[in-house]
Amino acid sequence: MSSSLRRGALAAALALSLVPLAACAAGNSAETLRVRPDNAATSIGDIEVQNVVVLTQATSDGSSSVTAKIFNNGDESQSLDSVKVGSLDADLSGPITLPGHSSVLLGGDGNPSALFKGGSASKTDGDFKDVVFDFSKTGEVSLQSLALPAAGYYASFGPSEKPSPTKTASPGESPAEGATASPTETETITESPAG
């Protein structure tokens, strides 16, 4: 075997042995695992708050709201008692309870909301605002959040009024002109014991 052929075989063997070792630096602590989210997030004790954004509305009353994803990683239920942006207290849409190992989305259609009426939580979009969530057991969880307009992606999460109840007829009251009424069919479901 000539020396040039041996050198070629050695170079090929060396190149093939380096291929499996080339990715060893990725490991479990790769830099891509340290990607931080664009929106404000923090955790204290069992409570984790992510994607916090103060949303402003271009309306004359200057209403604003807060949207966030809140996780309760503990075994016990906790309630969200208040949300503040600066010195303003939000009007919560009702009691917000997080059972153990659950989450809730604050803001958006069909979800609980934190609304600031008549006084905007941020005068200028792009500001960073101090936001404080107060929980029944964990206490205050504070962070800084960006203020953005309730447009585009955030349009459905922005400030909006609670749906107002519609007037319903009381028993004995006649239906409105042109309205028709028909009995509704009810269904009775009985379960038989499994056996």
C-alpha cells in the first residue's frame, strides 16, 4: 500500500470519527434553552405570571386593561384579589380563583378581566408600567410591563365593557309585538348503573 493511499485512508477515518463528536457542545445547556419571552413574566412561590401587557384603548374615556396568563403551580387554591398599575386599581370582572395546578387567562373573550375605567393606566403606548397582582396566599407579585395599544393581535384582549344583560319577560308578561313563543322540548336522561 502506498503512503499516499495510507494518508488518504487515515484522513477519511479521522473525518468520519469527528462527525459524531461535532454536536457534543449542544448538550442540555444549549444557548437556545435560555430564550426569554418578549413580554413581562415572573414567578413567586407557587404563582407564575407570564405575558403581562397593559393594553390601552384609543377612546375618549381612556380605558385600559391588563392581560396575562397566570399559573398556580401549588396544591392549594388561590384567588386573585386585585390588580394595580401604578396607583390605579383595576375593576375585576368578578372573583378570580385558581385551583391548585391550574391557570387562567386574564383578558380576552370569555375570560375574567381587569379593567381601568375613566383613567388610563398608561398615557403613552410604549411606556413600561409597574403592575402588581395581589393573591390570597402568595401576596403581591410585581413586575414591569409594556403598554401597548389594543390593536392587531391584542384587539380582542383590550378594554371592553362587560356584556349588559338583555331584558327578559317575566312570567305573566305578554311577548313583545311580533315576537312568537313556542314551548321548548325537554329531555330527561336517566342513567342505568354500570354492571
